[in-house]
Amino acid sequence: MKNLDRFIGQMLESARLARAKDVSGATAVIQQALAQAGLATPEAHPSASAFARQPEFVDLNPAPDWSRHTTGRSVPPRPAARQPASRKTAPGRFIAGSHGGEAGSRRYKLYIPAKPAEGRRPLVVMLHGCTQNPDDFAVGTGMNALAEEFGFLVLYPEQDGRANRSHCWNWFEPGHQARDAGEPGILAGMTRQVVREYDAEPSQVFVAGMSAGGAMAAVLGAEYPELFAAIGVHSGLPAGSARDMITGLQAMKKPGRARSLREAVPVIVFHGDADHVVDPGNGEAVLKQFVGAHAGLRATPLHASETASTQGGRRATQRIWRDEEGRAMAEHWIVHGAGHTWAGGDAAGSHTDALGPCASREMLRFFLQR
């Protein structure tokens, strides 16, 4: 049995025991699950208080050593990262900052191209996955190099380890699924701050994410259609697909019914059909959620076309939904043979697959045609 399947089974069993008022049994199961996942050490006599500690999502591999830094304080100092000699860095500035507001605070990194701006630049917000951080995600996706090529800003918000032990965005909790509250409120406020301070083009603000970051990108697209012109969801889930950690784990394995949207933004979805962490059916669910909102809003059908291609060594199937004026409102890329990884990514980052179409370049193409 795969690690995640075992973990989900243990969490479901603990929930069953809790409903049966067997607190000690539920606690023992949770302790065992955490210990096997490497999140805690086994205890000979687990206490009932352990049951109150909610375990976090667990990714199958950590971020590379060179990208790690201390996360104990709100804005800790960043030591110089040890980087592989083969890894190329973009020539622009990669600066650290933070945002604070009524919803809370988070730090971020922002890439500013060395190439002089010819006007207001577009802004792409990139949300990392579990166990990742901005440095790791920037390298793995190669988005900074594309920013230099096409002249846009890239904002990488960073999840705080105190908000989620595995540095996942909390897409599965109701408190982080609504407008102007929790992490959506923080991320929207941070985006507006960067647009204002760095004179970005307000009509060309986009958000993309991987895994938990992809799920949070879907939340942002659903809750802030006036702020984000389009979204990219890689190996993620639809907005509002869970109500707690247990239902989040269930949705990762078997997509449930996503909530309907009254208004939505254009969306591009990437998912590997061999993804055993987040079921590929979630990509279909994201498409259904956002395409349905477009069709209802415009009262005109979206027409889909399908093509197959081979880029970088993996075969991919691409579907495009267009409105009656021929504008692409949604794209779905199924990367055949790919797992829970960023397609066309750099092996120096975590959760990447160098084979297949370049998700970063295709998302950028989709964004900038708005």
C-alpha cells in the first residue's frame, strides 16, 4: 500500500473511532500515522491531548536542502542558500518582503526583471505546494527566466510553518475558502500591495499554483474574479472541495462535488494522469467548476476542441474551450505518464518532471493572451 493511501486510511479510522467515543483508540491511530509519516515520534502511552493536534498533509519528498531556511519567526533572516553549480539564476532582482493586514500576515519573494520596463508590467502570483518555499518553487518552475524573457513580475507568497506544519496552503478549511478572510484575504491583500508598490498592470494579474497551491489558486479565482484575470491550476483541486483535513484527504483520492460559481475567470489546468497524490479527476472537476460558471454567465456555449502532442518526451492531450468569439476561456492539459509533478520543470527543484510540455510557458501564453 502506498504511503498516502495508508495515511488516509489511518485518518479515516481515527475519525470512526472518535465518532464511537473511543478517544484513546483514535489517539493511538493518529500517533501511529504521524510517526510513520515522519511527523512525530511514537509514544508508549499516547495522551488524549494528542487527539486535538491536527496532523498536516504530507508530501512524498521534501524541498531540496539548498532551498531550506529558518521559519520560526514571522520574518526570519534568510541565510545564503547553497545552490547546485549547474543551476542557472535569472539576472533580475529576487527580493524578500512581507505583507500584513486584517486577515493576517505572510512573507514573500518578488522577482523583478533586469530588463527595463516598457510600461506597466503584468504580475504572476505563484503559490507553492506542500513542503516547498518560494526559492524552491521559483527554480522548479523556471518562472523567473520567463519573467526576464517576457518582462513581467513574479510574486511568490510563502506559507508560514505555524499556519501549517507542512507549509501547505490551507485550501481544505472553510476559514480559508472565503473572500476577505484567512489566507485568501492575505493573498489578495498581498497581491494588491505589490501591484500598487511596483506599478504593475491591474488588468493583467494572474495566479497559478501547484498541488495545495493549485487548490488555493482555484479559491482565489472563485473569490476574486475582479482581481485575477486568469488562473492556472497544476495538480490541484476545485474551490470548496473539502470542509476539513479528512474530507480534504478524501477529495485528493476521489474528487467530490465542487460548489457552483456565479462568476469565474479563465482557467488553464495541468494534471498528470499517473498522479497518485491528487487524483487526476480533480483536474476535470476544476474545469467543470469554472467552465460551468463561464457558460452560465455569458449564456453562450463553450466549444471544446482536442489535440494531442508530444513535447519534451511525454505525450499530452490538450483540450480548449472557446466562446463564440473564438476566445480561449479554458484549457486542460493531461500529461500522460506524469505523476504529482510540475510538467517541464527543472530537476533542481522539488516535485518537478523535466519531461513533457512546459507548464510554465503554456500557462504564461494562456495568461498573456487575455
